[in-house]
Amino acid sequence: MDECCNSTSCKQLEQFLLLAKTAKGQAAVELITRALEAPGVYVFGELLDSPNIKELSSGVHSQHYQLLELFTFGTFADYAANVSALPVLSIAMTTKLKQLTLVTMASQCRTLSYSTLLQSLSLENVRQLEDLIIDAVYCGIITGRLDQENKVVASMKAILTPATSGSSGTCEQIQEQSYDMKQPAMKKGLRGSARLFKS
């Protein structure tokens, strides 16, 4: 494996990769679902590249392959823009995809307003946003400081760090909420081959 992660998530990921060597068809679909819901597993590039998983990219299970691809390279906005063409997310998947979206945004901008985050993550209120951010910090995938007075998240940093620079757009564009909900931004290299470092 070329990804450095904490021991627990590495063990889980290794288990999924081992199972992917023999999983075919519906079994591979179920494996994807388990991986996307598994606590602590945030990097899916190697699973996506597994031959048996790649076989799902065409045929009756292609939606599940596309969903795994979205978790590897995309954001919650990408899912919202293509919701009718993708499998329904479980609560655990929804939370994880929003956390991964936080990683993407933190890799692009150190300070983000609550209003930008609420819209990008399709959250209803500040409490939901703060809970999501706190959970992501405890999971070790971002760092940041909640500035409740100024309604911003400051000193944001993606701990799930891109191995190559794949982000697009400037901090100003993000603050202007320029995520185009109708144009998926699956930027390969952003999270697909990432390294997970504990602070």
C-alpha cells in the first residue's frame, strides 16, 4: 500500500482490499457499501483500482462503481448534482461524504464562513455544521478552529493530504460559493492517492 494512515483504518482498508480480490458482482457491490460506511476509512483509491471493483464500471452495477469513484474524488455537491443516477446514501455514507467534502474545502482554503459551509454541505443549521466539523477533527482528517463570534472556521487544514495537487479554484471562489452544483468536480489526484497523517 502506498497510503500512510493510522493503524486502525489501515487494517480495515487492508481487509477490504483482500476481500476485493475474490468479490464479484453483487458481492463486490456489498463490499463497496461496507467500505463506504466503515468508520475510520476515508481513502478509497486502492479499492477503486482493484480489478474486481473495476469490473463494476460497466453493466448493472455501474452506479455503485460511480459512487465509490465519487467518494474517492468528489464532493457532496457532486452527489447532489447526480442524485438520480446514483444509489441512495445511508446516514453513515452521507456523513462521511460531507466529511470528505470538508477535507477538500480545507485543502483549498484556510478560513471558511459558516454560510459557505452550510450551503456546500446542505446542512440546515449551525449546530449540524459544528457537530460535523468537530467529528471530522476527532476522526483526524482535518484541523480547524470554530470562531462562533465571527461565524467562520479558522486555521483549517486537511490532514487527509492530497499526494498531488488536484484542487481547483481559489479561496475567493470558494467563499463566493462557486461550486457548480450542475458540473461534477471529480478531480483525480485530490483524495484518490492520499496520505493520512495524525497531528
